[in-house]
Amino acid sequence: MLVFWEHGYEGASLGRLTSAMGISATSMYAAFGNKEELFRKALERYTEGPSAYLDDALEEPSALGVVTAILSGVIRTTTASSGPQGCMGVQGALAAGESGRAAQELLIGWRNDGYVRIRERFERAVEEGDLSAGTDAGLLARYVTTLAHGIAVQAASGVCRDELQAMVGAVLRGWSPL
């Protein structure tokens, strides 16, 4: 997972992957079939590990709590000293050649799944009266996912945690659902 996170799908060479796992190429192919399947497994691990903050965030009792938890989780994950900066799901295969198309499509689906889950949570907030009846849950979810993905890109570019937290603070002070 860390190799794909740090180097992206196409930058994660067979040598880097097998070295990180401590196995031979033959063993890797026997265990995973191919690099694409290994990437799929690494993304599952990323989703259940570093990106698991989304599951917790969606359980927050208010829409503002959801947004706060998502953006805080993104900052923690993308700036942690224990892993690569940025987000594996955002940067893993944004630009890909033919060999990376399947990984690129997998990540598009992964990002869309996050958007759908957030949209559904905001739809529930509208139904419960936490968000006004005129709130466009889809637009609000797109706004939040765009902020989250932008934070990940900024973190990968070296923007520090404190600066990202200050930016999120400004966003949350101005919270007014669309």
C-alpha cells in the first residue's frame, strides 16, 4: 500500500513492490495474479486503514459534524509523518498511460463512491431537518469532496498541517450549506 501511495500505480515498479513485501515476483504473481489486482488489494487496505475516517465521519449526528470530521480526517491522513503525504485515492493514478487505465478507473470509482456516501448522508440530513429543505445534497457533497481532494493535493505539495487546518477553520466558520 505504501509503495502505491508514495509512487502511484505506474511509479510502483515490480522491484519496489516485491522488495516492500519481501517476496519474489513469482510469489507476487502467485498471490495476486497481477499488479492491477495487487493495487486493488492495496486500495482496500487504504480504505479500511488510513481512509477509514470517512466511515466514522458519516456517523456524526449533524451535517456540520460530518463535514468537520471528513476534513479533519483528510488533514490527519494526508499530512501524517508515518506515511506518504497526500492521498493514494486521489493521486494514485490521476494521469495514467495505457498500462494504468484499469487503476485509473478503479480510483475514479473509489472517489465516486465516497461522493455518493456523503451525498446520501446529506440527503438524510435534509430529511431529518438538519439541513434546510432547499439544500442540494449532491452539490454540497461535491463541494466537500472537492475540498477534501484539494487538501490532499496541497498536502502532497508540502503544505503543512497547520496551514491546512487554518484553511478548514475558515471554511467551517463560513459554513452555510448550499
